[in-house]
Amino acid sequence: MGTLYRAQILLEPEQHHVLAQIAQNEGRSLSDLMREIVHQYLDEREQEDRIKRELQAIEALTRTRLRLREQHGVYQTDLLGEARAERERDVERVWRGEA
């Protein structure tokens, strides 16, 4: 464990009682339990922030997609099917020795 900093917190009596009981049952100090609780909270907060950033990125991509659709329209044919057909034609030309 790295450097630790002293922090003073005020707990309600019931909070202190329950946390002290948990720490005692687990054979840990109250400070160790509080560090774990803070660590879990910070991890959850970081995950929520990451999810929020990802959702904002998805929203930005959606806006970009809609803007592009408005500017250029939608390609109406089966692009993947066209690519497969073109590949099949190329393979057949190779087999016939035309390529």
C-alpha cells in the first residue's frame, strides 16, 4: 500500500455502528473498510463517466449520420451483395485465365 493521507469523516451513529460491525466481522479495521468503500465508489463513478462519454460519442455519430443522410441520401442497393457478386466475377475471370 502506498502513502496514506489522514482524513476525518463524521458518520451518523447508525452508520458507524454498522460499518464497525462489518469491519469487526471481517477482521479488518474500520479505516481499511472505508478505503475499500471509497475505492468502490470511485470505480463506479469512473465507469459512469466512461458510459456517459460513450453515449455522447454515439449521439454525435448519430447526428453525423443523420446529417450525411440529409446531404447525400441513402444508398438504396445491397452494397454487400454487390461486393460479393463482383468478387465472384473476379474469381471466375481468374479461373478462365482472363485476369
